[in-house]
Amino acid sequence: MLGRAGRPDYDDVGYGWVICDHADADKYRRLLREGKPLESRLADDLDAHLNAEIALGTIRDLDDVMDWLETTFYYQRAHADPESYDPEGLRERVRSTLQRLVDRGFVETDDELAVEATQLGRLASNYYLRLSTAAHFADLLDGDRLSVDSVLTAVARAAEFDSVSARQAETDAIDEVLDGADTDLENGHRKVLAILQANMDDRVPSGLRSDAWVIKQNALRLLAALHAFADRFAGPRAANLLRRIEARVEHGVSREAVGLTAIDGVGAGRAETLATGGLTTPGEIVAAGVDELTRAGLTAGVAERVADAASELPRIAVEWGAFPTSIARGDNEMCEITVRTTAGGATAGIRVTVNGVEMNQKRCYLADQTKVPVGVFGADEDLEFTVEVTFPDLPLPPVRASRSVTVE
């Protein structure tokens, strides 16, 4: 316990009290009397620190690395205690660390040994990620199709949660939440997964609540990072899925109600109230009007504010124009589909598929309308065209419109 000194007209002395077991008293007296040497931990995470400095532009080549290293406490301790730190080997240690960063895709180098952060390295630095976590996130996005389970498992597996422990008393609560879940996570990481899944439905068991808030806040940071990874490496569809998962973990709402959290002033309670009343998208909120929102459970003043906020979000209409309903076998026709927002604008990803196979996609800021070229080809079977619009930065569900074409 530390008292306070320095308050004007009150204190000119502060007191500190060490309260400990009697058996530890001599140890603390010795520490207070003699102190304890402080050691550098830089070497434990030298690769992460180098990656951050390269991403910032502080380090551009190997000479810059040494100049930077000489400013650190690590360098001072190495020369003060050469037997423990081996200062003569510092340059080689730094060179090998840089090479590992290059081999793992965090840093690029050229023939003149200049170094520059890759997009992976910059994202890892921007979000303060352990490099193993950043590499795992990149691998996840390079693999099979994303799902809620794979995303939550990737976050729960992150090295940032290595210090989480699962107490014996929490075992039953963890097993209850993860009943039937297919996961190889163990101990603390399994506990993190249970808390994330329970948070999505706002049903964290009492046995897990002691650590749930801290774990949730750290998980939201990791989900924000994974969203940025998805937006950069996998595209708008993956980014939109990550944004919806992030919103569900943060607000504790159902999959049906998550799009309502994009509306300013709508949190978990209001979202679930509206979804229970059959209103699950901002467009439905606007169409319902204030009277219907009050019947769904909102007060008149809140209903008016929610309706106004919902009207500022994008509402999508797909116009097929002269799109054919049939085509002769072997013929082809180039058409143009219009994707329009009838309300607010936002960054959008537009994807066109035929019979489930992607034909083309584009990313744009959709403030009014955009044209999408689509080729209609008379193949061996009838065609089902689907236009999907997703919003990478908003937790809105994808908007889809389909058109069938008969091959004659």
C-alpha cells in the first residue's frame, strides 16, 4: 500500500507498506535495502520489436538496426553484463532475426539490404499482434471458406491468450457452453472460446464471468485486427463476416439481429426487441415507420431517433434492366446490371455468380449507383445468376438478388 506525498498544504511525506507473509518479510527487507538488478526482455520478442520499427520506417537497413539497438536498455545491459548477454554476437543475432522476418513474410529486402515492411508486417504492428498470431490469421484467410467457428477458434488460439488459465471450478461451465463443439483447444484457450461463444448469445455462465470482460475486450481487439486482415487479403465478403462476428461478440445479439447494431443508438436490448417484432434490417426499420417501432416496444422518442439513424444506412436495389429470361444454346449476350443504394452510401463489394460459380466482382464506394457487366452464355444447362452486395465495414447482412435464364 502506497500513501501519497506532495498534496499542497497536506503532505510532505508519503509512506509505503509491504504486507506479506512473515516468512517473506526478510526477502522484502533485503529487496528494499539492496535492490535488484533489472534485466532487459527485449531479446524475448526481438522479432516483434524489429518488425514494429521497420513498419514505422525507423529502420531501413541493417545499419539502422544497430543504431536503433544502441538506444535500448538491452544494449546497455549487454555491455554491462557481457557474460550473460554476449554483446559481440548482437549483430549476428539481429541479422538472423531480420532474415526470419523476411522468411515469414513480414519484411521485404532488396539486393542492397534495404528493408521494408510488407502489408502483413504493417498490420501486425498496427494492431500490436504477436507475430505468431498475425501469421495464423494470414493462414486462416488463405485456407478454406471462413465460418463463425473457424474465426472464433483462431482468436481463442491466439498467443495473446497464452496466460489465460482455466480453473477447476470453471470446467463444468466451459463444457456446458462447448457441448458438441469440435475443437482441439485446451485449458485457457478452450475457456476463451467458451466465453466468446457465450458472449455472442449474451449467455455467459456465472462460472465464467470473473474473466469474461477482460477476455472479451482483448478478443474484440483481435477481431478488429482479423477484420483488417480479411479486408486486405480476402476481400469484402470475408471482411463483412468478420464485422458481423465482431458485432455479435461485442453486443451479444443473435445472427438475425446483428445488422441492427449498425444503426446509431441501437444496442443489444433494442436490437433484440426489434428482431423479436420481425424487424431485422435497417431497411425494414425505415419501412415500418415510427408507429410500428413503438408497437414493437420502443418509446416514441427513441423510435423516431432510430428511424432517422436507419435512414442514413445504405439500402440496396438491384435493377436487371434488359437482362434476358432465355437464351439459345451456344449464343452469348453481354448485359449490364445496375446496383443502386436508395439511401446512405458505404464501401461495398459486389459479386456476381452463375450457378454458384463466381463470374466477376468489384469493390467501390456506393453512394448512388454502379454498373456491373455480366455475360450470359447459352451453355448446357439453365442458368441462375446471383448478385450479392456486402459491406466490409458494416455488420449488415449481405443483400442478394437472383435471376433465372432458360437455355433453349
